[in-house]
Amino acid sequence: MACIAFGLISGTLAFAQNEEDKMDSRIQLKPYIWKGPYAEMRQKYACPHDPGLCADLRAPWMKDGDRLILRTSEIVGYHDGYLYDDHFPTQELETRGKTYQHILFGWDLDEAPYALSAENTVPDKGFFGLTLTCRDDYVDIVLTVRNDMSNRMDYVDWYFCVVGFESPSIGDPTLKRT
């Protein structure tokens, strides 16, 4: 009986170890902290932005210190307004950004570092939700937009920017191609 119990326990431990190894081989995400070469470059050119919905992506095949910065919701807009704009000041001040009021949003970290999500209600306008789920070699991205206004929300656009500035092995720190 002792041998059977040992076999079951060791099999369970081996399964748990394999699952842990599998998790370690996946891409990982965490909230981007406004710090480092990219943040310094943005400050130098007076182009700050709200990093609340930005993510720091690292993958097992990247070199130590390399990361991709995901500006996941640079703009979530529609034909005559924004649900969100991470720029300070907002973009298109004379047109659809004219009445924009910035709201700070952030990530739900319940499933970090293998998933980040955010559910963002914009009073009198609507909602946008975002979920990033890590896989072995890619990230699933889901954007949801809801219109709570009485008028149509035509031409919804979403600016998602992948910044390779801090990943010289795969990015372009000279900014000639990015």
C-alpha cells in the first residue's frame, strides 16, 4: 500500500512540476511602471502619457533586460470623441479631443503575470474592456466597446502600440523603423 501511495504522490508532484515549467516558458506581463529609457525619452521630448493601461512584456527567449512596452490603449475613440486617450495633453484638441476628460484606469492583476485585464466605464459615454492573455509565443488580445450614448458611435478606432525601444535585440532603439 505504501508503494502505491508513493507512486500517486510522486506522479502528482511530477505533474505539478511539469505545469510549473510550462508556466515559466510563457510570455509574462505586468503593469508598465513609468521608469526607464522609454519614459526618459518621452519626458525629454515633452510627450508624457498615462501608463495605467500600458504593459511590460517579457518572454523567455528575450535577452536579459529586454522588454516590449505595450501601449494597449493609446486611444480608444470614435468619430467625434474618445473613450480614452493616454496622451498628456490629449490628442486632436481642436476636434474630437476637445471635450475629452481623462480618467485614470489600471489593470486587474488577479491573473498576472499570465493575464492582465481592465474594465473601464466612461460616464455618459460607454465602456471599454481589455484582456491580454499570455500563451507560449503570443498574446491573445480582446477589446470590448459598449456605447451608452443616445447617438451612434461610428468608426470606433483603437490605437495599440508595441514599443521595442528597450529591446535592442528585436526592436529599434534608434527609432528609424519604429
